[in-house]
Amino acid sequence: MVAHSMLDALPIPAIFIGEDSRIRRSNEQARVLLNMQIDGRHYVTALRQPSLLEQIEKSMTEGVGGQVDFLHTEAGREVVYEVHLGRIITDDARENGVLLSFMDVKSHEEAGQMRSDFVANVSHELRTPLTALTGFIETLRGPARDDEEARDRFLGIMATEGKRMNRLVADLLSLSRVEDMARIRPANSVDLCAVLNSVRNALSQTADARGVSVSIETELEPPVLVAGDLDQLAQVFTNLIENAIKYGRKDGKVAVSVFRMPVFPAFKGAAICVSVQDDGPGIPGHHLSRLTERFYRVDNHRSRELGGTGLGLAIVKHIINRHRGRLRIESDEGQGSKFSVLLRDDL
């Protein structure tokens, strides 16, 4: 007998179909996967894909197990599940049926590829400053040993490269911590206006150095509360506002707006939106979809000059995902860029 507790103990989606072709039991993962209450329904109305239905029928009639792919769309991307079918025979014929378990094989393949790409990218990012440091050390120990002018210049470059490696390591650790907490929903109450004012104050020297003014506007009565992690949300807005200051126009403006959207379809309810708008050169459209990829840069040379590690927006994306929020990026060349963070207004 396949009890509910047995299916709930499985770490993957699982469904038990009885001899009457109805779904007798399912676990929470299966109901989330199919986005419906499926217990008691005929399996054809819940699963629908011909190849899977054919394999289920074969298992029912021939008493054999099997394996088949199940294609599913999640968050705009296609996910391939490997479905294993096993025939269940018990002393009580009423409890006979077929057990289906769903294994997300595409995510495992993608995770393996991402790890491989990640190691290659980290190696590449570290190799450049390490090569520079090694070369300057050899030069200072040899030809430039007694050249005071060259020594000062080389030491300055070495300090810059050392700081760059330090920022990279710090961002790697930050990304790792965010990924470790990805499945833990933040439950604390955070005042977004207080966070934004704190971030603006912390970045005042950076803004002053470029002659950039940072304004925060909202028609909402403070405090503007959302469920969140204070430190992580501060990290999100620090990254977005700092990017707007650095990559926007010198002596320009950064406008931060906070407003409420009564209806946001993706949340099936209200949302609090925080947008960060700069008046810089903008970002070519073909880059927009890749901006949150790790180590992806629109302009490698300029990004490195300004101290970018290529991980900032990847960290932002992971934090927002943890908060079940959304990140929108809008930009037109010559018209500046706008990054909008949408968070659930469910407090």
C-alpha cells in the first residue's frame, strides 16, 4: 500500500495511480509541479502528454515499469523530467497501481555545466591580476630594483590588482551565501525607505566624486514595509544605485522611486516597486537578457576599470528570487537605464 506519508517522504514529485485510472495519492512536490489539486482525478486530465500517457497505459495493461521524459515549462524555461514508472502489486487488489516519480534531469545537467563554467570563469578572472602581480614582482626584484619611479608606479598597479582580487573573493563568498539561503523565505519586516536612505548615505562619497545627485521619491506614507532580509535588500539596492552612479552620466542624476502597484499579475496581488533610473548612455538591447549572468559584462574594459567583478547583478537576481520578487531591466541607448525591483506587498 502506497500511503500518503510514504510519498511525502520522497524528495521528488511522486504520483500513485490506482487500477481505476484515477490518481489515488500525490505528494506536495507533484501538486506544485502540476499546479493543481490532482488527487481523485483521472490521470489523463492531469498529465496529458501523449508519451507519458502511453507508458502509463502500458504499465497498467502489461504490468511492467518504464521510463519516459516529461516536458514542463517553469518560469519561462523548459524543464525535462525523467519519469520512472513502477508497477505496484499488493495482497489487496484495491491497492494495486502504478507509481510515478519525476526526476529533474535538465536542472542536474545545467547545474553541472554551470559549475564547470563557473570554475573556468573564476580561474580566468583571477589569472589576469595574478599574472600582473607576478610579473611586477619579478620586475621589481630585477631590472626595476633601483628605479624609484618605476617601483612606485608598479606598486600602485599591484595594489589595484590586489584590491580587485579581494573584491572578487568577497563577491564569490556573498554569492555562495545567497545561494545557500535560496530556499529559506525571509520572514522579517523591512522598511524599504529606511534601507534606501541608508544606502544613499553610504554611497554619498562615491556619488560626490562623480558629481551625481541621488534622489529618493515616494508618495507612500513611511514606513514602507515588506517581508525581507534587511542585509540582503541593502545589498541589492547598494549594487543597483552604485551601478547607476558609476555607469550613468558624470555630473548626472540617479532617481530612485518607490511606489505601490495595486495589481501585479505575477504575484496575483499587490507589489511594492523600487526603480533606480540613471541618465547614462544606456545598454544595447541584445545585452539586457544576459546582464544577470555571472561574469557577464557589457564593456569588459570599463567594468574592470571601475572595479566591477561581473557578479553584482547575479547576486541581485539570487537575492530577489529568494524574496519571491522580480527584477525588470529597461534601457534604450542614449536614454539611460532603469532597474526595477518588485516585492510582494503581503504584510
